[in-house]
Amino acid sequence: MAANFLSLSTLLLFPALMAFSASADLFTMTIPNRVCIGLVLGYLALAVGVGLPLASVAIDLSCGFAVLVLTFALFSRGWIGGGDAKLAAATALWLGWALILDYSLIASVLGGVLTVGLILGRRTHLPSWAARLDWVARLHHPESGVPYGIALAIAGLMLYPQSQIWRAAAGLA
């Protein structure tokens, strides 16, 4: 019973936190630190629980750390938000080196589509009912950023079933 609960937790924790991060970014333009901390701590606990070898966990940690260094360099230049940097790094931990290039490509394409959609949407008149919704007005404002966490979360969710930890929890590894 405990093994089933652990496997179910592994299969559901990442998707739940990714969905929450995307919705938080959409509605508030912020990805809470507690989401990224939850992703890191959840990975560590569940990796041990599903029996990932220590060497595999260390390799995944190196991927997350490398992405953290890279994304904080981008953040320091003002090219991405701090929440996006932390979310990308936490996601990299779950996906590992085997999926990081796919993740980067998918997130970039989705982020580009999201950005173009927002730019085009910001050129149109916002109906008064929509303007009364703070989050819609914020998204529509031409000086507002792009909730890139949506693209990061969707890309992570697309690749999660191919990840080492998911496969271990599902009994496929």
C-alpha cells in the first residue's frame, strides 16, 4: 500500500505543481518560491522513495544546478524573470540531462507562440468586462511581461512521462 501511494505521489506531484505554477504566473505574473522549493524537495523525497540510484539523482541534480546557473545569468541581464529561472531549474531536476534539450526547445517554441499571441492580443481593444478583471488587464497592458511560466510548465508536462523518475514510479524502468 505504501509503495502504491509513493508511486501515485510521484506521478501526480510534478503535474500538480506545474499546473499551479502556470496558473499562478497567468493570474499574478509570479511563480511562488514555495512551488520551486516543493518541486526540489518533492523530487529528492520521491527519487529516494522509488529507488532511483544515487548516481542518477546526482546527475539530475547537476542538470538542475546547470540550468539554475544559466537561467540566473539570463535573469541578471533582465531577459527572463526570477520565477521563470527557478521554475526552469526545478523542472530540469525532474527531467534530467536526457530531456533538457527537448525541454528547452519545446518551452522556447511555446513561449514564442505565447509571446506573439500576447503581442497581437495587446493590439486589439479589450472589452470593458475583460478590463475589469485585473489579471486580464495586466496581460493586455503593452508594458507587461509574458507569463513564460506557462510555456515552461506545459513543456515540462509534455516530457514528464519520459523522465527517469516517472518511469521508475510507473514500474517501467
